[in-house]
Amino acid sequence: MAAPSPASSSLFMRLTNVWRHLVLRSDIDAIILELLGTFSLERIYSEGDKESYQLLVIQLLAQLNTIFNTQRLTLPSEKLQVGWYLGYLVSWEVTLRSVEFVLQTVVEARESLWEVEALRDKYLAEFLLSALRVLTLHPKAPTNQRTKDRRDRFARIHRSLERVFDSYPGEKSFLLLVCKEVTASLRNDPDSLALPPGLKYELPNLASELVNLQLQGYPLAESLSSQNISTIVTHNGFASNWLSQFLALRDISFFVVGASIQYVANRETRDCRLQASSARARNAVLQSLETMRLPGHLSREDLISTFSEVFRIILPNTPSLVVRRASNLEMDEGELDALDSLCLKLEERQVISRISDREMMHSMAEITKNIALLDDPSGQSRTSRPRLYVVDCEKCHLVGDSQLRAIGHLKYPVHSTENSVATLPLGSKCLECEEPISLMREVSVVRQIWERLKPLEPNADTINVERHLPTQFQQAPPKAESNTLFNPGFGNILAASSQTYDAPAAPRRHSPENSRSISQSHLSPISPGFRRFADVSLGESSESGASKDAAARTLPQSDSSREPPNSPGLSTSPSSSRNRLESMSSVVSFEPVRPLRTRTVPVMAQPEKSKGMWRRFGSRKESTSASGDSSSLSSTLLESQRLEEISLKELTHVSKKTIRGKSGKNINVYLSQNSPYALFWNQLNIYVWDVGTSPPTMGRAVATESTCVLAAVTKVYLAYIIGTRDQKLTLRIVNLLQTDVPPVEYRMASSLWCRSIAICPKENYVVVGFDNSIVRFFPTTNNGDPSREDHLHIRYHSECKECQPVETLAFSNDGLVLLASTRSPKSGMIQVYSWRFPFSSFEEISACRYQVPLHESEDGGITSAIYRTGTGADDNLVCITTWTQSGIPVLVQPKDGHRSVIRTEISNRQSKLGNRIQTSAFSPTGKELAIVNDKGDLYKISNLNSSPMDVKKIATSKELTSRSESLAMVFMTLPDEETIVMAWADPSKDKGYIKKIPVSSYV
């Protein structure tokens, strides 16, 4: 069968996908009820927005129409036993109530749907014809209903349809007029529109094959042949029979289309001349329509046009008589999106239903588990495709593919067939009995069992989590009014004690070899909940080794107008808490606690009043130079951007004796993915700032006690890694909300150096990337789960020695996907690996392989590899950026490998995005992407699934000469609105800068 043309391929392939998920399902009633229930919940938040509500109704009608069309093809002919099919048929009552629900919805939503004629003329009419046809031919009407009862039910539908006509006066479409004729006929006689005798007993259904591949001449059923089609409309027939003839020809048309869809859905490749047979059936149908006697108020041109559009799904050369408007094209896109959404829902339903059958799933899991253990008895390797071979020793022992790879046999065999024999190297011995062996043969039935059972062994954890995310629905709740009172402690670490937070339980103490809880003495005295009043006598007699200057250092005195919000344990009154904090500041100190060496962390002073924290961009020379060129941005846009300064004197004024290496003076910046927190840190000190407040508030200061090499923060945890000269690393995880919980510490025995770090937005893991392509997962609490590691190259060799490091780690915004990226030092090939919740296994996303030449000047490697979870019709996306000369930023669809280049117009040099990218981030909704280049310019990219994308320069910051950790950018949801936050450090001025760019300003 020839492939559909591009014009029809989108709809055809989506119908094929729906077919695979929808055919012969026993939960069809539950699916329809779920769609109706979801729609009812969605419209609560969409009735105020006409376009959103119109799209919701179109999606519902398109999905229901597809379901009832499939149900029509499932109805058995009258010569077949009905009982066997009942499990696959929608109930008569659910079908009729669905029709009534839809009609009532259209009548009540007159104000919102008035302008959308195509919704009524096309989508509503097609749904009604499909559902009414199922009701007419359904073999199992309710047993307690007499013919009179069925007439009454159809009369209700007819009255509802008349109300639709009255609510929307004006000219009606051909299909909608036909719907009224159908309901009028059924209310008089429910059996008046039965099939003609020739079709009543001979039509096929989906329980059998609609295409007979053994018949080369005419593979369609005999009842669908052109000879039989020509007998439906007789030349001497009465005009009163036209409606039965119309519905019979419509049935045939959908059976012909269904045969082609089934052929593709079954992945058939044999040539059976199906397209030629379908074309002959189409010609016979169109010729019959020419001779049909129609009532005077119906147009024959519209009649033929209706059938032509149906056949164009599989035969795109069929002439189209429909004039398409721009608004109709947008609705067609909505229909395609609706089919994609239906596929996702059906797939999730299959997973949940399958895993609910515990006994079946347990048996399947045991089989695949045993196969995996035979492949690798040690259980260390998690291969995606295990194989078993039998060797020619005396007892014909089995050996697994993973066992062969572990001992160095990586090339035997490359491709195995059922009867293939592989020759082993001389001197090979059986792994079980150590007898000499020379041959082995694959037990192919084991691989076939694995390939058929493993895809059916679902992991429902991701679906179970997604059900509890706000993205379960398309319509978000309306934003609160501007005068709504917000909690003043929103997102503020200092106000944490006044809010209830369901954080993980306090960790239990473990042995030092794995992880241990450590004292909080190395935390700053301004940390929430940590306040100690100095004992003068104790301070004078202490011989702890800490200097008197360090012990006497106190909190800086600040202007009262700049004092941060409430501190834990203090009065909630702003004035009383401020006075109390100032009175404390002169006496706060702390003592060292053995065995950890401690020292006082210098606390950064709040900016003075004269240095205005609300200074607008470009208002002074210092800000202009620090923020970059803004000449290409309008003054209106600049006014909506807030630039705020913080003092970094305590990070920049560090004693030379305490600095290790050239990077000792560097100030690193990190922005949280799920909270308004920012880190400004160097080797010795880490400061946590809440940038959700204006001005930003410093919430905690931490002394690292050694050289800090990596740090990250979320709403609950601060994680940082300290290292020594002998490359011994220690990971510490500090709970920012439960200050009475001791930090968790993991000591790493290996000498591998760490390269990247990320914290799960769900607050479950800290993930660290190392040299040799190793990724390790560390639980955030001592809950009994040990840390574990994944070797990204396990499929190639059991142990990496000089493999590339893991350059980036990033979680998706919903926390369900983790991406890691590496780059080959030999070829420059970028590879991306993904984990899905619960992150028990990983796989390479082969579609994301991207080669960027090496040995370029200013090669900063990979700067980001981030993941966007698709919603609705939007596919999943991976964004890859580099700091190189030739590595163009790209968006990749993992599903099909489609790749889109992100660039601006080359001629406009002031707004050129370039290839040296500092960082990138997806918005929480996934609709937008933000990128910062080497000029410090911030670009917002929208229409990510379109070509071309919309790329706009919306802000500037600090220009960079090389890839730097001193600038970060992320989307944050602040109390006012969704905002892009940029943060960077300028050590030459002892300042840090926070710029907030409201997303709504650039829509």
C-alpha cells in the first residue's frame, strides 16, 4: 500500500495510532465516561476564556467521534453470535447519554460557541451521525426498554437538536441537516434506518481482518466490492429511501478507510493492491451518490463533498470540494491534538489495567527476571536485551551475553539467527565446568520471549506520579486577584518556622563508611533555628583553637528598613523581630565541636540604603557596565525588569592563605529549579539567598570546612561537595527547613573526580556525575536506601578507565526525567542518557547524538542538556547547547529524531544568538525556552514545535569571555507571576546582581 501523501499523513497516522490503542477494548464505557468527566472538570476554569472553551469542546467531539466510528466497525453482522462481541461494545445507555450530554453542552454554551460555525457544522454533526448509527444498529439495547421507550429516548435527542437549531439561527451545514433527518426518523420508528439486506449479514467487523491478504485481486470483503456497492442505490428507488442509502454508503466508506488503517496498524508489508481496491470502492460510492434522489433542501454538491473528505484520508488524490478557511485550519490542528491526547490516555489506561492484574504481572516479571539472571548471574549488569547461548561442552551449559562481555568477548556474535553458530577463540573454556569449548549457538526462543514479555511489564510509577501533578488537566485555575493577600513568608527561608512543611523524617545515623550525620556547628549562626548566646566566661577561657577575632565576629548592623523578614523563634511582629535580631547580633558566636574543625562564617552585609536595591537597569554607570548593552531593548521592556544588587564583599575579600588553586577567587552562582533560592559561593563559604523577596534576603551561610567544588540547592536541601588534594570527596546534604535535622554526609572512597551535580525537584536524590561516565544517586535522607551508581558504558565494557566525564546533569521541571550528557574526547560526539522515575534504569537517547568538532578555540564543552515533558499534542523535547564555535543550539524530539536549529536572523548582528551558550532553561509549562549567550543576552524562544520558532532578545546581563559558573538563569514562579531570573557575580565590584524579567511582559 502506498504511503499517504503529506497532506493526509498527519490525520492518517494519528488514526492509526488511536486504532492500535482502541480496537477491541473491554473498558470502552469507562473511557467514554472518563472523557466526559474530564471535560466537565476542565470547563470549570475555561468558560471565561472563549477560545480555550471552544478548543475543549472540539477536542471532546473529535475524540468521541473517533471512538464511535471505531465502535461502528466493531458491531457484528446479524448472522454472528452477539455474546462474544458484547465485551468490546459500548453500552447503548452510555452512548445515548453521551449524545444528550453533548447537545446540552452546546445549547448552554451559546455565548462561547456562537462564533465557531465549524464546531457545529462539522465536529458536532460527525459525532452525532457516528453515535446515532451505533444506537441504531446496536445488537443489545436495554432489555427493559420496549419500542415505545426507545422512541421516547430518540424524541428527547430530537428535541435537544432542535434547541441547538433554535439557539444558533442561520444556515446549517449538510451534515447537521442530515442529523436532524436521522433523529426525526428514529423518533417515529427506531428500526427505520436498518442496513440493506445485502449488508445486514455480510459486513465484516474488527474482530476479523478487514483485509484478506490471500486475495490479490480484491482484498476487501465481498460486501465492499464495487458490484455490491452499485446495488445499494437503485435507479427506480423512492426518494423516501435516501436516508438509509446515505447511511449505508457512509458505513461502507468508513469500512474501506478502516481496512487501510488496519493494514498499516498491523505493520503489513505484503502487496495486496489494497489502494487500487479502495479506489474502485470510492468510485462506486461516488457514482451511487450521483444517482441518489435527495430532498429539495439538501445539496448534492455538499453530499459528494462529505464523502470525498472521508476518502481523502487514504486516497489523497480524491478531489476536494471544501473551501478551507484559516479558522478551520486551526480547528483541524485542534482535532489532531485531540487524537494525540486520546492516544496518551489510552496508553496509560493499558498500563494501569495491566499492572492491576497482579497475578499475571507477577508471572511475567518472574520470567523476565529469570532470563536476566541467566544472562548475568551476578545481577550487576542491567542489559536491555539479554541473550543466552549454549556452548559445546559435555553438559551443554548456558552462558549469557553479559557474561561473555565481562570476560572480554565483545564480538561474538554480532548478529545471531536461530541456527547461527559462532566460533570461539582458541583456548576458550566453559564458564561452568571449565572444559574446552569452540562453538556456541544462541537459544533464540529466550530472546523472543524477552522481546514479547518485557514491553508488557510496565512500570506504572511515572503514571501514578503524573496523576497527582497539576498538569493532569489542560486548564489551569485562574490567578488570584491583585488584591489577594499573600503569605509574607512565601518562599522565605527565614520564615520557615512559621509555616508547616511536610518534610522527610529525620535521618537515622549510619556507619561512617556509608553516610553519617554531622554536627551543625559549621553552619552560620544566622541559619534558621540556630542561635547561641555567647558565655563571656566560657569565651575567655576557651582553648578550642578558634581565634578570638573569629569568635568575636558578629552579625553586621543594618538599616532597619533593610532588615530581613521574621527569623524563626522570634516574634512575628516586624518591629519586635528586627529589634531582637539587632540586639542578638552583638553577642552571637559559636564554639567548635570536635571532631570537625569549625570557623565563623563572615556574614555579608545588606546593601546600604543609598545603593538602592530597586535601581532600574541602566540608571547608573555601575549598573550599565555590569548588565551589558541594552541598546536593542525598548524602554518599555526595561521598565518591567528589576535589577537588584547584593554585597559579595565577604566572598571576594578572602585571605590568600586559605585559597587553593587559581579558582579560589571565583564566585559561583546557582539558581534553584523549584524554589526562589540562589547560591553565591566560593571554595570556603556558601550563602543562600531568597531572591523571591525585594530586596533579596540572605537566609543561611555555611562554612564548607574544605575546598568546595560543587553546590546545588532546592526548596528543602542544600547539597555541596568538598574535596581535598588527594581527590577524596565528601557530599553533604543540609536540610534548610528542619534545622534540628543533622546534615547527611557521604564519603566517596574512589578517586574519581566529580563534574556535575543536580538535586531531584521531588527532593529524593542528589545526583552527581563523575569521570569515566559514572553517575551516582545519593538519598537526601538516611532512610535506609544505600547510594548506588550507574555506568553509562556498561553495554560496551564492564569498567571504564579513560572514558569521558558526565558534563551535565539536569532534571525536567516535573522531576520525572533526568538527563546526563557526555562528549567524546576523541570524536566530539555528544551523547545524552535518560532516567525516568523512579530512576532505576537508564537508556541512551540515540536521536540526541550530536557531533561537535574538537580542538576549537574557546571550546567550553556542553553547557546544557535539558528535557521538556510533552503535554497533549506536544512531543517531548531535548535542548542541547554548547560553548563552541560550531555547536549550534538544537531542539531534538526523542521520539522520531526530528531536530530543529535555534538561531536568529544572521543579518541582525546585535541580536544574534550565536553558538557560545552559557545556559538554557525550559519554562514550567514547557511552552517557552530561555537561552543566555556569551554576550550575556537573554533570548526567549516560543512556538517550540513550529518552524520557524519565535526568537526574541528580551534582556541583557554580564558579557562573558569564556564559559563561567558565575552566571545562572532559570524560570521561577514568584508570588506575583512567572519570572525569568538571572543572577551573576562581579568580583571586581564586590557585588552580585539579580535581574527579574516577568514572562507576561513578552507574550
